[in-house]
Amino acid sequence: MTPRHLVLRAVAVLLAPAILLFALYVQFHADYSPGGGFQAGVVFAASLILHALIFGAGAARNLIAMEHLRRAMAAGVLLYGLTGAAGMTLGGVFLDYAPLAQSAQAGRHVGVFLVELGVGITVAATIVAIFRAFSEHRQDIGQEDW
Amino acid sequence: MMRRLVQKLAFLEKNPRRVFRALAALGGALLALDALLWIAGVYKNIPVWHGLYGFVMCVALVLGAKAMRHIVRRREDYYAPRATDSEEERQP
Amino acid sequence: MSETLALHAPALVILLPLLTAPLCFLFSRAANGVWATALLVSLLSFLCAAFLLEKTFDGRVLSYHFGGFPPPLGIEYRIDMMSALMLLIVAGASLLGLLFARRSVARELPAARQSAFYVCYLLCASGLLGVAATNDAFNMFVFLEISSLAAYALIALGGDRDRRALSAAYNYLIMGTIGATFFVIGVFFLYAATGTLNMTDLADRLHALPVGSRSLYAAEAFIIVGLALKIALFPLHVWLPNAYAFAPSAATVFLSAAAAKVAIYALVRFLFSVFGLDFAIGGETLNAVILPTAMIGMIIGSFSAIFARHAKRIFAYSSIAQLGYMMLGIGLESREGLEASFVYLFNHALAKSAIFMALGCIAYQQASMKLSDLHGIARDMPWTMAAFTIAALSLIGAPLTGGFIGKWLLMDAALAQGFWLIALVIAAVSLMAVLYVWRVIEAAYLKAPTGRRRGAPRAEAPRREAPFSMLLPLWIAALLSVYFGVDTRLPVGAAEIIADSLEAAGQ
Amino acid sequence: MIPLIAPGWLLLGGACLIPFIPKGAARTSFMLALPLFGMGLLWLIPDGSLAASFGGYAITPFRMDGLARIFCLIFLIATFLSALYAWHLRDSFQHVSAFIYAGAALSALTAGDLLTLFVFWELVSLGSVGLIWARRGEGAWHTGLRYLIWQMASGLLLLGGALFFFRETGSLAFDAMTLQSPSAWLIFLAFGIKAGFPLLHNWIQDAYPAGTITGTVFLSCFTTKLAIYALARGFPATEALIYIGVIMTIFPIFYAVIENDLRRVLSYSLNNQLGFMVVGIGIGTPLAINGAVAHAFCHIIYKSLLFMSVGAVMYRVGTAKATELGGLYRSMPLTMIFCVIAAASISAFPLFSGFISKSPILSESLGGGYWVVWFLLLFASAGVFHHSGIKIPYFTFFAHDSGRRVREAPMHMLLAMGIAAFLCVAIGVYPQALYAMLPFPMGDYTAYDAAHVIGQLELLIFSALAFGFLMLSGLYPPEVRGVNLDWDWVYRRVLRRAFERIGGSVLVLGDKVWGYVLGVWGVVYSVLARFYGPGGLMGPSRAAGSMALWTAILLSLALLFAYS
């Protein structure tokens, strides 16, 4: 296979880590500055999608298997839910983070951090998965089958 | 006991007029008793009414029904096959 | 312990299935394991719902504040009698459906998709439970979407057996999305006008607003139409028959028992609790719209059922007719009407799930659900068809079954307002139900079984009775539908409380 | 002490157990024990009622008082006798049907409200139709359906009546009503169907001869007498009933005279006997009601005895048609004796049960000044004797010898018939025992005074003479095979033909119209298909597009309503 679009590939290789880093920034500074799990997840996914666009579906599959994406989707939701439930078991109500640490404020820090992380993971994984699903779609029902 | 009963009935069956005459005699006796009691003032019913009425109406009933039969009777399989009666189903 | 449970039950009833779903997705490969987990969780959820029902039976209202933020700031779950009854119906249907599902799913779905089925099932259940529990309009939308998306997937899973399931799911997806969009547009209008999403708070603020706010009228119109789509109210019912007919049997059981009912609940919640009957589309207008559409839906649904040839589709159309009954009670806008609707809803959930379970048992034994292929099936599957007959009697409204009390109350409610015509339509549609049920009974009991079918998809073993694990939930549902026809304390008692509170709110 | 289980519920519960008991002696003993237990319960249960709530309505699922008690007693006796008569039967379907039927009828007797009554009223229909369907065959199937439609119509009328009644009065209690509101008329009609009112009566003569041998014995006991009970409870002293009842006593006797199928003769005679009871209820004095109730009591015994004896003949010979029978006294003398006892009872010979129960009704019609009614009832009494008293035994056991030599009826049938015959005589000889159980006190009333006894004897003897005279003179119409058209001809033949005829022409017309519709639709479809069809403008699925259109229409309507 001869390498083509050398410029694009070079730029993508340079950009991708930066985008990932930015995604993490948006993720972890969300409680003080604009951002949050959702936005971070999208940004994160953008880098993976960029990778797939430039290097092709095969490379993307090698990078992260669909199986792992699915797991990540579920794991993110679970992280969110379990953090909420943890507040519940420790004496508060669902999504009440105050009991998570010594002081209420510290608890809320931990809680929001974990919850946003869960959101971020799920969103990133889902968006990549949707992209994959479309890009790898095979036509298995013909027009006339309807 | 049953056998004697059956024999007696068989005798009566062969002599229907005898049965009829016995019945008529019983009826006559009843009419007489009815009239006597009425004369004696035991009750105030109209005497012999029941007997005459019963006789006349029964004859009328049977003759009326006989006439009616001309209008309403149809062959037995009139409603077939959507009807059943008191007979074992016959094989076609 | 009881106090802790009372505190958390409103959240637990939904969170249990909601969190178990991704858990199952993450960790389990074996379908049986996922099934067992789902069953356990459904049971716990059902117990929570029963507990909540018991707690609210004296008219008490339980409130749960998410994250400790009091309403209207935070999201509130508010369990009153109506919510509790819906929770019980959904959780109960989910439990019965899961009991039924194991063998049915193992037969109908390829091994690779069986775990996915249970995950979607749990998600759908948690979504429906969430709609019933939440008191936050936007949160309701979210749960509505969770349940709908899961339902689309559930229906599409039938595609391995019958490709038409895919198209049915697609249609449902389009229509469901339109419905949800309309709903959320309505909610946004409300939010724009009042600045709150908490429904209790919404009701208060709406009534404080000057009359004649146009955006509120639009909001109500959008919400009614959006939910009508989810309910499959005539003429927006077209997606339903195929969706129910081609979904996997276990999915049909659950969806038919719970999905449309929850949408009805949401509609009642908005019409009576949030807007109130003196609002724009209320009172006379609502009468004029809902009553005729409900009646036409009843008649058209019944006719379609009479002429349908596919056993599952017969009862899918019958569902449209039956939903018409429930809407009729709501359209009457009286205490009696609402009471009748909820009793009907409860009993219909039982009877319909039993019927679809019976059909599922048949589907377990033979691929074709065409009426002509069911000839003489009662000889091979006597227990299945006996339970089917019992449930069908309840659907018709025979005395001593749950359906009877529902129809009786509905007719009584119609007569109470002098709607003779409606009472007559109810009676006529019941007779039509006799007709379509009779077609199935006739095929199953009276027709001689046809010989080997030509071109049968696979060499079929002789038909046998369905396995015990499928008959058990079927008989539970069938017997319950008789039990609640005799001992009416639970459905009628609950419906009375609901009607009282709605009447109070609607004034 | 109400928590004792009601006898009817006991029988219903028993009916559910029957299929699980092995066929044979165990099951039949169980079936005999049920009504005996029921009698024990009946004895233990005091008067009173049980209040309950059903779907928010106050109902009375159980009520016991004098009227209900005596009907319960006779229903239990009848169940016992019929079950004994059916000892030989090995058909689970019939067993269960019969006991559901009997249990439902008993439960309906003790229903204190219209809703409960309706429920068991329908269950009576369902249970009883099984006894007809058990004949198995196309004819029985259709007859059963016709029967069921009549019964269901009665049930629906009752349901509608109950609904309206509740709307009018706010209560569902089943007590005396007056024919002044639509609800009362609906309920009246519902009772009327089951009681065999004129023009609503045909199901009796249609269905009862179609039942199985043992099934018809059950059938003859419960349905119609339940209706009599309901009329006595709901519409006592309703004058219309007197005239309805008189017509019921008169017209069936004409049919009974010319009918060939003896079980159908008995069905007509049953209709005629119901007429006497309806008249009694219509007169409505305590004595007349007592008479009606007592007549129902005696009637159940002697009518079932008649059906049993004819059934026994049918069991041995295979037919119950007068043309095929005759001379059977040689083979079945005991059956003959029981049949004659029943015939004497239904004809109201003194010392037999019919006499002591019919006299109060006749006396009261005279006492109430209904002269014409009295004349007609007297005529009907003579007629009863003619067709049930003479015709049934005569053509079965005597007349011309059919040459059939069969065995006597089986032991259990003889036993059942013997008990019934004993009861017929016992009640006739010692009526005070029955009188004491009647709902109203009888005072010092006695049927046995000279006027009654002599008048009745005279009537009967001269009726017999008339029969003899007609037979000897050859005027009596010979027995011939055939069916006689009754009112049911209208719906079984005329309406059916008309329906087929009209249906045919509608179909022809419909085909033409349909042709045009299809033509137009073809054009419309091709246009629509261009837009909605596969690959068309609106995408691959037509349904989604049209649904979205509907959504838009509905939304605009809703908005229109909102802004209007």
C-alpha cells in the first residue's frame, strides 16, 4: 500500500495528541471553567474520528476494537450510576455526593469528577461507535426488500 | 307381581271398550255425587260443570290441534341439518 | 430498615434495572446469566413497586429529591397512587415477561443477540418506570426516550426470524421520534413561559399566568399530539400492529402490557395535573376530540382485528381498540370515567400479556402464526389454549373476569353523563371482540388440524405443549385476570384514589 | 353464621374438582355427595345476607330467605336425583357442565343484587349449553348455538337493565320492582326469555329435545324455574303476568297434542306448567305466590320424573318418538309405573303433588275475580292431562305394540325415578310439610275439600272419556313423523332465507360498486405509489410517511382547537 495524502497524515499525527489533551483539559476543568463530560467526550471522539478518516477503517479497528467501545459505553454509564448510588449507600440520597469524602465540599468534588468522567467516557465511546456503525455499514437489505 | 300386572294390562289392552265403559261409569257416579252434594248444600259450586266443560274442551282441543296440524306440519328433515331431536343420529 | 427503604424505594425501583443493564452488558456473555440477573432485578423492582403501592394506598405522596436538591430546583420523583399503580403494572409486566422470556428468547433469537435482548429489555423497563415515577417534565422526556429507543431495538431483534420486524421497528422509530420531539417542544414552550420543569410547580405557575398565553396553547397541543403518537391513539396508531406482530414474543408481551399504558399515564398527568381541565384544550374541546377519536379507534381497531389473518396481529389491532376504551374513560372527564380507565388499564395489562404469552407459546412450537396454521392446536397445546381462553374472556369482558368490571365501570360512567351512544358503542365493540376472539378459538378448538404443510420452512417436529417455564407466567397472568375480576379491591381501590386526586387537581 | 359456604358455591367448587377424580364409582359418589352436603349447608345457614363490595359497588353476593330457601332445597334435590339418574355416564364434559349449571342456578337463587344475579345468570347459560353440545354432531352444535344466543340475549338484557337500574336508583339490590321504568322492562324481558314467555319461548322446545338423555333431565329442572324465582322475587303482583301466563298455559297444549317427539311434548307441557306459575305470581296474593312456588317445587320433581322415564325408554330403545314406540309396558313395567305416577302428578290428580300445588293458584284466580283466567286455566288443566297425563304414558307404553322387547331401565335410573315418584305421592298425601316451607304462611288452607276434589276428579275423568271417545271413534289424529312449525320458523327459516336472499343481492351490487372503487383506487394508488413506493419521493416506507402526515394533521387540529 503506497502512502498517500502525506500532508494530511502528518498533520493528523501531530494534531491527534493535542486534541486528546484538550479533551482531557475540558474534562477535568469543567467544574471551574466551561466544559464538562459531554463536550470533552465529543472532542475526544473527534480525534479518533479524525484518525479513522485519515488512516482508514482498518487502522481505526486496530486502534480500538468495537468490542472495547461497547464496553466503554456501558462502563461510563455504570461509573455515573455507581457514583450516584455510592452517595445513597453512604447515607445520602441518589446523586448526593456530600457523603463521599470527609467534608461535604470535598465529597462533591469527588462526585462531580467521577460523574463527569463517566459521561465523558460514554459520550466519546458512543460517538465513535456511531461513526463506525455508519462508516462500516453494509447494504444488506435491498430497496426492493421493503 | 310385575308379571300379573303385565297380564292384567294386556287383557285391558285387548278390550279397550271395557276400559271406556268403566271410565264412563266412574264419571256418571261422580256426576251423581256432585249433584247430591250440591243438593245437600255441602258447597255452592255449579254442579256437573267441571265434567261437561272438561269433556267439551278436550274434544275441542284435539280437533283444533288436528286442524292446526294441516297448517304447521312439515317433513321431518325440514330444518336439517341444523336440528336435533330425541332420536339417535342416523348414519347417512 | 423499613424507613430507609421507604426513603429510597422511589429511586431504587428505577435505578435497579437502569444500572443492571450496563452491568450485564459489560460483564456477561452467557444469555442465561443475564436472564437470571435481569429476573432478580425485576423481582426486586417489583417488590419496591408493591411496597410503594402499599405506602401510597392511604393517599400519601412520597417524594424523592435527587442529589438532595429540593424541588423545583432539583429533579424530584413523586410517587402518588397513580405513579405507584403504573410502577406496579410495569414492574409486574416486566417480571412476568422475563419469566416467560428465557425459553422463548432462546428459541427465537440467535445466541449472539440473546444477551442484548435482556439488556434492552431492562433499559426499556427502567425507562417506563422512570416515566411513571418522575415529577420533572424534562426528565420524563428522557425516560420516554430511553424506553422508546430500547423498544425500537427490542422490536428490531425480531428481524432474525422475520425481516418485516426491521421495517416495523423503523416505522416505530420514525413515529416515536416525531412523538418525542413534539413532546419535548411542548415542554420547552412550558419552560420558556414559566421557568420551571417540576410538574407540581408548573401547575402552580401556569394557573398564576394571565389567561390566553399563546405559547402555552401551542405547548399543550404539542404535548397532546406527541403523547397520542406514543399511545397509538387513532389515527396515529399505524405503527403499532406491525411493531407488536413482528417483535420477539417476549418483547410483545412486555410492550403490550406496559408501553402504551405509560404513555396514557403521561397524558393524564399532563392533562389533569399540569394543565387542568379549565385550560385551553380542556373541558368541552377535549370531549369533542378524544371521545370521537377513541370511539372510531375502537371500531376500526376491532374491524381490523376481525379481518386480520395473523394471530399476533389480531391482538395487536385489538390493543388499538382497547386503548380506545381507556381513552374513552379519560375523555369523559369525570371521576367515574377516570376510575374506569385505570381499572380497565390494569386488567387489560394482565389479559393482554397473558394472550401474547399464549401466542408466544405457540410461536415457540411453530414458526407460522397464520390463523390457518393454528387449526386444531388446542389438541396439541391444551394448557396454553385453556389459559388463552381465560384471558380472552377477560378481554371480551365476560363476568367474573377483570375485563368485566372495567367495562361495567366504563358503561356506568358513560351513562352517568347520559352518553347512551357511548355505552352502546362499548357494548357493540365488546361483541366485536367476541368475533375476533372466536376466530382464534374456532381455529384452535374446532377445526381439524391440517396435514403436513407444504413448503414448511423446516421439518417441524409434532407440536407439543409449551415448556413449563413458559406456561407458569402465562397461567399466573390468566388466573390473576380472573382473580382481579372477583376481588376488585386492589384495582378499584387504587383507581378510586387516583380519580379522586385527579379530580381535585383538575378543578 | 353466614361464613358457611353457600350451597351453590359448593357445587361450583365441586364442578371444578370433578375432572380430577377418576371416572367411575369414586366420581359418581362425589357427585352425589355434593348436593347432599349442600342440603346440610342449607339447613345450617340461617336467613340473612352477606354484604360485599365489587368494583366500588355495594353488592350482596349471598342472601337467604324463605323464598330462596325452598328453591334451593328443590334445586338440590333435583341435582341429586339427576346425578343419580346419570350414574352410568362416563363423560367428563357432561359432568362438569351439569354441575356448573346446577351450581350457577343455586348461586343465582341466593344472589341479593342484580350484578351477582347477572354473573350466575350467564354461567347458567354456559353450563347448560354444554349438555346440548354433548350430543355431539352438527345438529346439536347449531341447536346449542341458537339456545346460547337466546340465553345470552337474556343475560345482556339483564346487564343493561342492571346498569340503568343503578343509574335510576343508585342501588343494585334485587327486590320487588314495578314496570314503570325502562330498566324494569329490560329486566322483565330478561326474566321473560328464561321463563318462556310467548314468542320468547321457542328455545325450550328447540333445545330440550336436543339434549343428551341425562342432560335434558338437568335442563328441565333449573333454567326456567330460576326465571320463575326471579319473577316471584322481582315482579310479584304484576298484572301483565296474569295474561302472559294464561297465554303460556293455552297455546303449548295444542302443539303438545300433535307433536310426535315425546321429549318435545314434555317441553311444550313444561311451558304450559310455567304459565300456571306465572299466573300465580301475577295475581300476587300471598296464597297465589305460595301456590306458584309450591307448583315450581312439585313441577321440578314430576317433570324431571317424566323426562327420566322417557329418557329411560330412549336409553333402551334409542328413540323417544311416539310413532316408534308403544306396548313397552311388557318390557319396562316399573318405568311405566313411575311414568304414570308422574303423569298423575302433572295432571293434578288428588293425592298427587300437582293437585296440592295447583289448587291455590286456581282458587286465587277465582277469588281475585279473574273469571276468564279461571276458565282458561281450567281448560289448560284438562289439556295438560290430555297430553302429559294420557298421551305420554299411552303412546310410550300402550297403544299399538311396536314389537320392541327391551330390558327394564338400569337400576340407578329406576332408583332415581323411584325416589322422585315417592316424593310426588308423599307431597300429594301430606302437603302440610311442603306448605310449612313456603315463603308465606298458608293458614288453614287445604286443597282437600269436597268441592276441589270432586271438581278436579270430574274434570279429569271426563277428559279421559273425551280421549277414549276420540280414540274409539277414530277422530284422534294419528301419530305421524314430522316437525310442527312454531314461532321459531320465523327466524330459523324466513329470516334466514331473507338474509341469504338480501345478502346475495347485496353481494352482486357490492361487486359492481367494488369494481368502480378498485378502478378509482388503482389510479390513486399509482399516483401515491410514485411518491411513497420503494425508491419513491417519500422513502421506502409508505406507512411512516402517511403517519407523519396524520401527525401533522392532528397537530394542526389541536392548535386550531387551542386557538379557537
